[in-house]
Amino acid sequence: MNATIRRIASEEYAASRWSGGITTQIAIAPAGAVYAERDFLWRVSSATVELETSDFTPLPDYERFLSTLRGTIRLTHGEDALELNPGSVHRFDGGAPTRSEGTCTDFNLMLRKGRCAGQMVCLRMGEGGVSRLSQTVEAAAKSVFLIYCAEGDGELSAEGTGVHFAAGEAALAENVEPLLRCTSASAFLICEIAEMI
């Protein structure tokens, strides 16, 4: 399996309007997959939530991970409720009825059930921080790290190759356990994805 690292500039993102704001697709796999057709393995996106109350689109074939970049929201799944702030990550079934209260800019990872596994975590690093990103989920076909810079800047490197990315940009590493560095105090959302088929 070929190891690759590349920067995803904000100009590459695809933005679309939904009833409650704007969704920005940062990356989707496989290349050319269309969110509306529900034919993707995984998707990373960010959305502005401009309505005080909104219901999530049901996605029964997907597992979801959600955080906020700005703002606090209250999520309700039936009788269960929780508050989501920047830096916290909530994992839930995409098919579960989900209501959101409050406005924010959120950050999403969606994984196709039975075909992908993974996790999403928030990592804060001080000036000059270094962190090795290690695989925690076994990948039968491909392993992916997508790192989004929420604050500060980052450099992702492995096997003699590296890319620099700033706040609002992302970096993608495939089939390698990369090293993440920052020069200033920074915050990252790290999506680990294992494609199983």
C-alpha cells in the first residue's frame, strides 16, 4: 500500500446550503462519491447551524462523530441529552433521531457501517508541540488520518515527506503513522479512518 501525505487547502472544499446554514465538505471517499446519493465510505465536513432548533438528517447506514469548532449546542437522542462544546466529541448512530438546540459551527466525521471503522479526537498542543499519530483501528484495505487545524498551524510528516497547513485547512495521510508538529499553540481535530473493504 502506497503511503501518501497531502495538504487539503480550503479552496478544495465544497460548500452547499442546507435549510439551517451552510455545509462545507472537506473530504469524501471514494473520490467522486456524492453525499446526497449516500454512496460514500466516509466523509468529513463542517456546517454552520444558524437555526436555534434543527433535526439531523437520518443516516442509518453511518456512524457519526460530532464536535463544535465554535459555539455550544445541546443534542437530544430521544430521552438522552448532552451538551457539546469545542474540544468535546460525541459518537452516535446516524440513524438515531437527533435534535440540536443552539447555534454553532460543527465538525463531522461519518463512517459507513460495516465498511469503515475509526474515531475522532480533539488534540490541543502547546508551542513547539510534537505528537506521533498511531493507528488504533486495524485497516484491511487502507488507513487514513485526516487532521483539521481549528487553531494555529501544523506540519504533518512521514518518510521524508511533509506538508504545512494553517487554521481552516486540513492534511491527509494514508497508510502511514505520521508525525504532527506545530509552531504555535494549536488545536486539531483528528479523524482516524480504517477502510475495511
